[in-house]
Amino acid sequence: AQTVTQSQPEMSVQEAETVTLSCTYDTSESNYYLFWYKQPPSRQMILVIRQEAYKQQNATENRFSVNFQKAAKSFSLKISDSQLGDTAMYFCAFMNIRSFQKLVFGTGTRLLVSP
Amino acid sequence: EPEVTQTPSHQVTQMGQEVILRCVPISNHLYFYWYRQILGQKVEFLVSFYNNEISEKSEIFDDRFSVERPDGSNFTLKIRSTKLEDSAMYFCASSPTGDTEAFFGQGTRLTVV
């Protein structure tokens, strides 16, 4: 079974600074996707970024980028130029492509962006 | 932009009663899911549904739970004989294919009293 670990329960950052959220996972699969989802106080789950395991290039989406280290099974999220609206829970998630797209989530990191 | 819609946003029910949570997935999506998040905890997979049948279900999805796509647009989660521990946020999600990201609805908060 796959597991996803987020070792930082809470992080704080000041507006305009950069912050990195950590995620590690465990799997014996070679073909999978990794995701970061954002959950603001409204509690809706919003996709931030995704990474295909077969791609060596790290995914980037505007101010959000990942550092994907397949051998180390590490998938961190970097948020540049943090904004107050980035305050949210961030969940790392794993998807085994052979498993009908079931997502396995980590426990989340609560990010607080302060002025 | 198309989105997954869930109703109601909040449901309160008495223990032992039946509840139905409703979802309208994005129209051209083929894969549908229910997830659960107990307050303060991580999001957990309940069930996936494809081609009008359950593809996979978790241990949480016991025989009190059922899903249905009754009319080609709605996707429902029914919980019979509700328990206090069923209290959680329930998220519906859909995906166009089995190998891309899921799009989540805004969730239904279920409170069992």
C-alpha cells in the first residue's frame, strides 16, 4: 500500500517570501502521479499542481513549483512570493495510475501567510 | 469553468437515520469518487465508480454505504443507519479519465447527532 507523509504540521511565512512544504511517499510502483491540493478555510479542495512520475522536469504553475526527487521519493512544494490568499491547508497526494485514480493523501501542512 | 457541485452544503441527521448526499460531476467526466475528511484529519478515499459500477472501495465503505448514478448526471452517496462517527466532510470528485487529476466539489458537512 502507498503512504504519503507530510512531516510539517504547520508552517509560517511572511508575505512576499518563499516557503517550501515537504512531502515524502512510499510506493513500489513506477508509474504514478503526485499532486498538491490546497484547502482554504472554505474547505474546498483545490488542485495546485501535479507531477507525472515519468517526467524528469519539475512541474511549475505560476508561483508554485515542485522539487520531485523520484529516487528519494520526495515531492516538495515551493511557493514563491507568498500571498495572504495562500493561507490554507496543503495536502500532498499520490495516485497509482493502475488504481482507478484513487488518491492517497498525506496529513496536511497548515500554512499561515502573515503581512 | 465547469465544476463539481454538491448538495446540501450542510446536513444534520439523527443517529440511525439514512442520509443521501448528492453530487453533480462535471458533465464529460467518466470517473467519480467520494472522499471523507473527519475534522482536523486527512482526506480519506471511500469509493470510486466507473461505468455504472464500483471500481474500488475502502474499508470505511461498509455495507451501510452505497453509491448510485441514477440519471446520468447525479452521483449520490447513501449512508444508512448513520453513526456518530460518520460525522465528517464528504467530498465528491470526478475525473475525465482514470489517469488525470480529480476535480473536487465544495463538500457536504455531515453532522450526526
